[in-house]
Amino acid sequence: MAAVSVSTNIAALISIQNLSGINAQLEQVQNELSTGLRVSSALDDASSFAIAQGLRADIKSFQAVSQGIANGKGTAEVALAGATSISDLLGDIEAKVTTGLDPGQTTLQQQILQADFNNLVAQINQFITSSAYNGKNLLSSGSPNVSVLANISGSTLTIRGNSQIVQAATILASQAVSTTSAALLALSQVNAASVTISVVLSNLGADSRSITFQDEFISEVIDAQEIGLGAIVDADLAKASARLAALQVQQQLAVQTLSIANSNPKILLGLFSSS
């Protein structure tokens, strides 16, 4: 039989150490289950936590880039919608001008045609004015290029300004269709405006596609980083639940073992009572 002492209960000390270790593991598992994270602080795993914090910072930065791209995308798409409407409208204007080439038109008909022509040209300016997004209008007079942040490295994409539409609209506004000769001159200007709007549509379409491609790429990068972050810090909840059940059993056994160890000194009372 091992020596029994009232001063030092070795069995109890060992039991306390075991119980403390089990309680520490229980606390960790309970934290994993409550937060869903295997690494929630530097105390859990310093190196993994440092990597995770870096990934979190990058994800926030990429999300900020994504927001900037969304603004740029909105600017380009609104301008593209405006340019498309103007292109459609030029078809109506061309039809009016072609009607003005008919020598059989009466003076009154020519006047009505002129009024319709003026209204349609004025509508072009309305489309231009309405093509603003977040304070930026790529179709307005003197519209500059718009730079869009494309990456956390600071690289940018450019959406080209297309103020040449304003110049074409100004030229059209000075045209007349009140006579066949005037209508013929106006037709040449309408054709020139159609060429201009085709260039604008091409520019805006290409720039918009570039932004869309970059937006999709940034979204994929964010997804990949979030997956990587999860692999580093996320807890396996199924394993954690099973481990919790096992540790709770161990805790109960450790408490019982400690109770037994603490009862050992009572053996001395039996020795003294029998003497």
C-alpha cells in the first residue's frame, strides 16, 4: 500500500492536474462550438491567427475594390443605355429627314416635319443629360475619362468619356428639313452622327465588358480567400461535438478520481480509532 500522508496527497494533486487539463480542453471545445472557429485568437494558434488576420484584411480590401468597380460599372452601363437610346432615336431622325427629301411635300407638311425634327434632336440632349450616375456623365460636354480601381495593388481601369455625342447633337440642331436641299444636307449630318454614336457604343461596350470581367475576377478572388480563411480557422463542428461528449465523460471520471484521492487521508482516522 502506498504511503498515506495528511501533508501531501500525491494522488489528489495528480487528479487535480488531470481535471485542470480536461477543463481547459472543454473550454476550448465549447469555444469552438459557440464561435464556429477553431482559431479565434492568437492564444489558440499564433501563426494561423496571424495568417487569418492578413486574409481578413485582404478580403476587406478586395470588397472595397469590388464596391468601386460596381460604381464604375454603373457609370458605364447608364452611359451605354443613354447612347443606345440616342442610337435608336437617330433612326427616327433619319426617317424624318428622308421624308423631307420628298419634293411632293407641301409647305405646311415641311413645317410640321421641321418641328418634329427639332423635337427629336432636343430629345438627344435630354438623353445626354439623363445619362449621369453617381455624379458622373460620360456623354456630357467635356466629359473626362473615369478611372476605376481594379485591384488592391492600385491598378486601375479606364472608362472613356464620349463628349463627341454633344458635338454631333449641336450640329444636328442647326440643320433644317424645310426644303429638299436642306434635308439632303441634314441627312449627311445624321449619317455622320450615326457613325459617331457607333464609335461611342463600341467604346462604352468594350469598357463595360472590361469592368464586368474584372468584377467577376475580384468576386472569385474574394470567394477563394474566404474558402482559404475557413480552412485555417473554421472548426469541424461534428468532431468538436464528439470531442465535447468525450471530454464531459472524462471530466466526470476525473471528479470521481479526485473524490477518491481526497478520501485516502481518512484511512488514518480508522487507524487511530482502532488503537
